[in-house]
Amino acid sequence: MTSAYLLVSHGSRDPRPEVAMQQLAGLVSHKLGNTKNLVGIAALELQPQPLYQQIQKFATLVDGVDCLQVVPLFLLPGVHVMRDIPDQIALAKQALGQDMMINLQPHLGSHPNLVSLLSQQMATMTAETTILLAHGSRRPDSLEPIETIATKLGAVTAYWAVAPSLESRVQDLVAAGQRKIMILPYFLFTGGITDAIAQSIEKLKLQFPAVTFQLAEPLGASAELAEIIGDLIDT
């Protein structure tokens, strides 16, 4: 059985994440080391076509392939991973019929080696405390993996969309006497949210002039991340 691979991200109005996705697809293709292993990209939202149509289109472009592996590049097991993407795959299966098998792979955030990637970023900076800043989800239990990662890193958590917020977490740390704080964004790529995080940190610098803030980069399109995605594909 010959497979092709479709990396699915959230989607953004900002062009930078799509450029990074294309770079990552190239790195994953190189990692697979086989010209028959075709790697494409798609997005769940903010696209001209719904995801199931993007899956259909990709399936028609790959020759000699009878199995399509859909890999969700999401860091949290939220509604998109647990409901939206499976629903879109079901629609694609209906449209494609028996000609193409479609398998849903585990989401990126489920891979244990992400902790190693994050710890490598932490090692490049010096801080008394690290805040692991994730998007967050209101889906019950979806934040548990983030809390587990933070514990392994010796960090505390904050969330962009739910409590505790970055500002409230910083206020608590400063009140406890912390003066060197690193913010580690648990996001795939630079984009609108990471820009907004940087702006928030500039405001925090004005609010707490005695505190040193360091902002790490998001995960980004790297060979290390491609290695993790390749491992997800193999499992």
C-alpha cells in the first residue's frame, strides 16, 4: 500500500504560517527520503475550500497512491482535533468512495519529544522562571497535556484564550519575587498571535520595569520538528 501525507494546520489570515507549513512539508518529505511519499498541506479554517474538499483535491493529485495519511499539526486535543477534522475526513471519504483509504494520525501535541524541543529552547536563555504560554481550549481535560509538559520543563502555564492569562501569571510571579521571566510560546509558527504576545510583553516591561523578560521563538519549521512528524507518521 502506497501512502501520501497531508499535514493539516489551523489556518490563518497571516501569510507567514502557510509559508512555514510549505517549508515543513519539504522537510518532512526529505525526512521520508522517498519520492513516492508525497507530502501536501491543508488548513481547517480560513481557506477558499473546506478541509474535506482540500483532502479530495490532494487525493486526485497523487498518482499511484491508495492511502492518504492525514496528520493534524495541532498542539492541543481540542475541538478541532477531536471533532472537526474527523468530521471533515468522513465527508472526504464519502466523496472519494473506496478508491482511497484515509487514515487520521495522532495530533502533533501527543508526541513526547516535543518536550525535548522546548527544553532546547529553554537552554538558550537564562531565567528564574519560565512561563509555558499555550493557546488554551475550553474543551474539558484538553489543558492537561500542557500542564504535564510544563511540569516536565519545570515551568508554569499561562494561556492566551483561557485563564490563567499571561498578565495574571506574571503578576503572581513578580509578587513572589521573580525578576527574570522567560515566556516560551507553545505555538507552531510566528503569526498574528505571536505578534500579539510580543506586544503584551512590551506592556508588561513598562508595568514591571525591574523585571527582565525574555521571549522565545515558537517551534517553527525545523528539521527537529520534521523528525517528530515523521515519527508520528511511522507509528
